[in-house]
Amino acid sequence: MRKESGGNKIIACCGILFLLMTLFLAAPVHAEPDTKVDPDGWQVWGEEYWPTPPARGGIARAAAPVYIGLMNPNHFPVLDWFSMSFMYEKLINSDAHQQPTIPWLAESWEYLDDVTVLMTLRQGVYFHDGSLFNAESLKYQMEWILDKQNRAWTRTWMEPLESVEIVDEYTVKWHFKRPWGAFLGTMASVPGFMISQKALVGDHAITASKRMQRLIVTAKRKLKKAEEDEDNVDDNGPLTVDAAEKKVQQAEDYLTALETNEEKFKALAEGARPLDSYPVGTGQFTLETASHGNYIQLKRNPNWWFGKSIGHPDMPYFDGIKVTVIPDPSVRLANLKAGKLDFIVLNARQFRVVENDPKIEVNIYPFNMLFYLTLNHAKGPCQDIRVRKAISHAIDRKALVVGTQFGQARIATCLYPEDHWAHNPDLKPVEFNPRLSKKLLADAGYPDGLTLKGFSLNIPETQTFSKAIMGMLDKVGITWKPVFLGITGMSEPFQKLDFDLVGSIYPLVQEPDHIASLLYKPDSFFNNGRSHNETAVALIESGRKEVDVEKRKQIYFDLEKALYDNYEDVWLFYPNAIMATNKNFQGFNVDLFKKYGEGYFFSHPMWFKNGRP
């Protein structure tokens, strides 16, 4: 992986962390690993899905802790993927085991060889601006992501892509520089969100036109200076008349070229709006209005392709969705109970408050957000595996889940939860054994204990579990008093490796290569040299290249074992997501959601009983 610049490290690091604050209802869900699931079973819309028929109408009211941020999914920061996922759609959706198996905007795909994929695209799909989704628009978007000037934080994920070849209007060939096993998983992630080519061209033109205008100002100053130098040529000076004339001519030519380009970009930008503020996807809803820091309101897309394709043209059923920014979770809950909101995501503590409320419907599903402790292997006490073992065995994971999550979480063994296709089923949670921790510390030269420095993200979720960890470590003689920092404040000490232990969250475990590469490739912005497990690195490289799913699965089993045996980090738990709605909110079948994941969620819009809030 190419080493990122310092600025890009900050952006990318923050790009990973911002997701943990979103209302991403279309999150990974839990399905029993040994359950045989019909891959097309999500395609049900009758009584087996919901006992009463859907109804059109009404504005659904939700709340988010933060404003959506930028509305081009490839730009930092996006803070509300709930809203984003209703405006944009991906080429491929993931099933409940996080395998990219469900065709969406891509109708089918086939590996012609290890470095070539033939993909057929869905026909009859239009972007919100009326432009057509086709092979040309897909090719343009991928080239746009790869262009450094466009500042796409997703560009590093796309590095193996050599080119996209247009076969016909709805068929493309993907050509890779080398075998790319993570390709389908990447298309089921942010790079796979399809954006209007017309909007991308206009957005680029707006940016380029402004850049040309700035350059023109500088070029005019340089031309004026060259003309002044020409007027003041001294036969005895260093600048000859010919050289002065040449300098003026070069300045004039440069200015003319800039002005020509500025006119070209200005023409392309006419009528265009910046994508960071005006999203243009193919999704169920379009942007209606937005007030920065206050709310975003979406309106129904009457031309949504999916509902029409299955004979349900009323999809989506809501006339719109309004997401209001309410940072305080207790205020969000109060608004739900007062009937001012229709649905919110609760924290575990709030679940106990509403679980028996007759006016509120609560649905719980496991969420693939990993809470863990990052250890610094490069310097300090955690270089010694005995210290790393002592830390891990000092943590009572069951008590952590009960005490901080009120039982609403799954204990982690390593990177991938048990419902994930890459999870190694042979691994067990690290044993809680404080006596062993004390012995290991003594063996490592710390019979009287030790002090670890570090930090944690300054939000309630990380504060709660970090403080619980502090108490558990203290009982075996390890003092850890993390500094609670904002996202930007964390970047500098992390880059300088100025820590021993960090309270961390990885927000969304989907494509297995993404989390593995980000955390355990030494040159990744989320590792930065803090660990270098050669066995793990070799397995990550193999998993990235392997295109056979079963072989990839074994590689990730081996990767988890290598990380587990080396006590690379301290993996703690995956929390449950808890969605609360009023009783008038219809159409969320949690059992189908758990069984079919994104395949169910994006194909089964919800509605109000009788079409009214």
C-alpha cells in the first residue's frame, strides 16, 4: 500500500472514525453462520413479509447526533450514512454474512480470469438529474476517484484498478493490475455508490474554474512584472532585450491558456452545483432542503427504478424523510416519546427505559462495530508479548458487555464477528485471568505494576468502555488514564506513536481486507508503523489477491489466528443496534433483516399506517 502524506493520514483516519456517529440503519446484521439461507429469499413482499399492505404518504422524522457533512460519499467528512444511503445506491449489496452477493445496480458479474471481470449493469436506471446510469457513467466515476485532484478518500481502496473498458452501453470489463480478491467487497462499499456523471463533470468544472481564476490573478501579476522588466531593460544589465521579450511572450501565452481553460470550465459549470452540498444519486430519495448543522430533508424519488421493476411503483412509500440534528440522546428519546420523531437509534441504557413502553416499538440487531484496544508494538512496554497478554487477560469481557452495554453486545475474539464469512470459528474469547496477568507482568520485569499512556475518543461510547477498562487494568497493577481527545486531536499522537494503549472503535466490518489492511499493514494510515506482524502482512497480501472465496476464507481464518496468537490488539465486543419507532411505523421485519441484510433493507421501504405520521 502506498504511504499516505501526513494530511491524507489525518483525513483517512478521521474518515474511519466519523462513521461511528451515524444513524446507519442499513448496517451489517447477524445471521447464524450455519443457517442455510435462500439467497433470493429476501424477495418477498406479501403477507409473509408484513400482514397489512403498504400505504403511501407522510414525512418520516428521524434524528441524528451530527449533521450529514459533505454529500459526495468520496469526500471527508460524511457523518450520516443513513441519509446518504437513501440518496445513493451501490453496484452490489452485501448479504447478512457480509459477502457481496446481491446484484443491485450491477445486474451480474463474472471473472474472466484473475485480473478481468465482466459486469452487466442494470438498464432503465436514471440519476436524480435525469441522466442515464450506464457503462460510460460508471467508467467516468472510477477514473474520477483515481484522479488525485479530486481528493477522494476512497482512492487508496481502488489502487489495484488498471482501467474500466466499455464493452457496450450496459457492459464493462474491469481490468486489474494484479488479482484483486477484494474487488466485489469494495464495490459493495463506498466506491460502489453510483454518482451522476453529469454532476461529477459539473462539480469538477466548478472547482477547476475557481482554480483557474486564482491562477489567472497570479499570471496577470507576473505578466505585468515581465512588461515592467521589458520597459526597463538596461543594455548593461543581466536581462537582454530578447530575453525580456521572450519572458513577456511566455507570460502572455500562459495567461491566454489559463483564460481559455477558465472559459471552458465556466461553460461546463453552467447550471451545475457542488456535489458536496447537492447529491445526485439513483436512490429512493432526493435532497429537498438542508440547513447546515440543523437538518436535512429528503423527498421521494418518483422515478426510483426498483419499485417499478417488481410491480410496486408506490415504492418508496414515505413522501420524504427529515433528519434533525439532536446531539443529546436523552433529548432524542424525549422527542420520540412526545410524538415529534418517528424513529431513532437508542443506546443500551435507553433500551431499559422503553422496552415495556406500549407506544414504542423496539427492534434489536447485532451491529458490526468493533470496540477494541490498540497496542503500540513499536516502542514502550507493549513491545513485550507478555505485557500484551497481561493486558488482554486482565479484561473481563463478559462484565464489560453487561456493565457498559447492558448485555446488548457480542464478545469479540478477533476482527470479524461470528456472523461474518471471514470469522475463524476455532478462536475463543481471551480468558479473563487476573492472576495470570500479574504473573506475566512480573515475568516481564514489572512486579510492582506499570503505567501506560494513551488516549481515547471523546464521545460517550468510548468514554464509558475506556473507564471500565481502566478499573479492570488497575486491579492487576496496570495504570492507564487515557486523555479523551477529539478526532483531530488524536491524529498527532497517533502519527508520532506517542502512546502505549488507545481506546478504539472500528465502525463497520464488511470487506475483510479493508479492516485488516487499515489496522495491520505497517504503512497504512491507521497503523503508521505501530505493529509489524510479518505473518499477518503476508496473509493480508494473499487475501487481497485471492479471488476464490473458499481460499480467501481460509486465508482470513489464518490471519485471525496469527493476530490472536500474537496478542496483536485487545478485541472486546460488537454492540447491538437498537432501533425505536412509534407504533404507526410499519414494514420493518427484523427477522428478514437479520437473515438477508442489505438485500432486504434496501428493497423493503417502510411506511406509515394509513399513510400518515
